[in-house]
Amino acid sequence: MIPIDLLHPAGHPVRVARNGPDLATDLGLDELFTVMAAGDEFLADVVRTIVPVSLTDIEVIRYRQRVLADCCADPAMLRALYAIAAEATTVRRYMGGLAVLLQPLEALIGHLRRLRRTCERYAASCTAPGLVRFRDTVRAQLDDDYLDSLEKHAAALYFEDGLLFSAALGVGNKPARIMLHEPAKPAKRGLFGRRSGSGFEATSHFEHNHDPLKPVIQPAIAAVTEVVARVTDNVQEFFRRLRTELAFYLGCVHLHERLTAMGAPVCFPDPAPMGAAALDCRDLRDTALALTSTAVVGNDITGAGITFLVVTGANSGGKSTFLRSVGTAQLLMQAGIFVPARTFTAGLRDGVFTHFVRAEDPTMTHGRLDEELARMRAITDALRPAGMLLCNEPFASTNDRDATAIATPILSALLASGVTVVLVTHLYDYAHQRHAAAHPTDLFLRPARTGDGARTYHLTPAAPEPTSHGDDVFAATFGYRLPE
């Protein structure tokens, strides 16, 4: 079978991280997957399966990035290849005799020929090692001589000129050493109509149970039928695998086209080694928001050596949006995909987990705090060193003092174990105490405001504040500000 290897280098062991089960829901990835699928259910299944599987090897990520860059540069090539693979997977192989099996095989040979010609047509568009290797392998193994030979052999298996056997008599005059030979052109007859050599012609009524030639013909035909079925299955499996790998890249091209149409910046991230304390980005945007709006504010973060990002401030300032933008960018980077930013660099993470606010249990079996603690326990059990945890308003169901008492040891233990944490919180006591400790690995961010209190949705380094800016709400409601 022709090797494909478009998602990772041939023979390269692929190491992946185990992400949290709530990741897609908390990061709002449904819009992302919908755009990538573009109405194709098969694409939807592929991207939902592959995108959350985070690669942990820089070489594999860059290998995939280069293939995707070629696909984005010439989408027509990708769509042409995908169309061939998709059509080939629709070829039906029915159960039946040899003639029934030969028809799908001949159709698949035609698709192989189209694939070879398409690779030749777009040869110049293949610059990534993965595409170059695939193109060259297809061109070398599926040349015209080989495909012509396949078609010739398939046509011969209809046995329009009869079957050519050799056999010997075995014990009890039963046929032995039966061999089906390649059909030959009808032999020339002698002057008196006799065949030369020791062969002879026989007419078989194969549908009759007592046909004396049936014990000779049936085993040979069954063996040929098995070979044809196996070859057909192998070719179909090749096209199924090719369609799956191309579907991932086609979904990425759909995403690229939508983001660029919305005016969002797009770049391929520069991944840093596993666990590196690095987060540096320019104009990073939330992917789901960038797919639906052109008025999206990006953020610039310089976080070399930072393992704990704490985002504080009033509601509706863009804190949760920033949290989703970081998590989605990390996920896309480790899938080998571009991100909506001008630049993005981050260390690879051994799993990304989320702890977001949940609706209260409608059955009232557990209180909200009990439910939060149970989820946090499951997450801490699953997290590994070099993992990432995204927290959105944890322990907000209790008072500030109790929440601080709960959060402090949990977050301290995670940070000490090598987990990177991005925290959005209203817990002023906790944020103030942590900021006062002045850990060199901490970075505190806060939504900026203009002089009249308007939100800019842009996060800047700033200390936590004990206010929720209620005066802004009062001024917006009553039209004047309270005296200070």
C-alpha cells in the first residue's frame, strides 16, 4: 500500500497529550468545528477527532505546519486530491462472483490514475516534505505502465476467451496440482482444426452440480476471487486513509479562508519545548469570536518565564474572552494549525484542562461548591507536570475569604508541580495576597479603561483592584458620576 504520512513523518512515533473532557465546551469550539466542516459531516467528525489531540513533539508540529502552508497556498490542489479520495470511498464492493468484484476494482484503478495525474499537475505546489514524499511516491508507483498492466490483468480475469488450466491426475484419478494460467490469445489451429501440443478444449456447464470440470475450475476461480477482493479492499483502505488525512487539512483551509475573510491576522505559531515557561503573542484573538465578528480586539502578552497568569477586573472587560483565546491558541498550535494572531509563541503542554463555571445542579444532589471541588479533584488527578489549567472564576459560589482559603493551597501545589495556570478571578483577597508575594513567575493582567470608564477589551499588566467599578454602572445608568 502506498504510504500517505501527511499528518506526521513516516515511522515517527507520535506522542500526544491527554486533554480535559470539557475542553471543547469550555473554549466554545463548536463554532470553530462548524466552520472547518463547512457542512460536510465527514469533515466534522475528522476535525472533532484530530484537533483536540495535542501533539507534544515540535518536529511533528512543524512537519504538519509545512503541509498545511502548502494547502493554504494552493487550495485547488487540496480540493482536487480530496475530491478523488472522497469519490473513491463511495465505490461499492458487492458480495458475489469474480465478475462482480472486478467492476469496483476497475473503478478504483481509474481513481488511482486520476490521483497520479493530479499529483503531476500540482507538482510545483508541493514544497513541504510530507507532500513532496507523497507526490513522488504516487508518481513512481502509479506510472502508466503499472496502471496499464493492472487494467490489462483485470480485463483478462473476465476470461472472455476461456480459462487456461494445467493439472495432473492424483490419487484415484482426481485432479491435482491445479494451476490457472494467464489467459492466452486463441491458439492457431492446424490444417485439420486440431490444437498443437498436449492440451485440449473442454466446455463446462458450471451451473450443473455434476459438471466434471467443476472440481478443476472452482478452486482456481475461488483463489483468484479472494486475491481480487483483497486487492480491492487494500485500495479502498488507502483511499479511506487518504481522505481522512486530507479532510483535516481541508477543514484547516476552510478555517483559514473564513479568518482571512473576517480580516483576522493569521500566523503559524513557534512552539517552544515541552514545559517551557513561555507565552509571547501579538494581537492574539479569540478564534470563535474572530469567526463571527470583525470588531475583535487582540491582546499582546510578553510572558517569558511566566507560569501563572492572573486576570482580574470588572465584568464585561474581555477577561473570559482572553482566557478562551489563550486556550484555543494552545490547542491549535499543538494540532499543527495556525492561530489568529500576528505572532504566537508558547511552550508545549502535556494536556490542557479547563475549570469553568457550571450551572447549578438542577437535581439539587450537590451544591455548587461541592460540584466545583469534585471537578477540581478530578482535574488535579489528571494533570501532569508541564500541563496547563485554565480557570474561569473558580470557587465563586462561596465568600471571598473561604474561596481564598480553598484556592491558595490548590493553585500553589499545581504551580509547584510544573503546571501552568491561567486564572480569571474576582477573588480580590487571593489576587492581592499573591500579587504582594511578588513571585517572578507571575503576571497580573487587567482590562484597560479609558478616562470616561469605557472598556477597551485590551488587557495590560496591572495590579488587582478591590473595586468592581460600580461608579461606571451608576454613571451609565443615571448620567452623572458620584463625587469622590
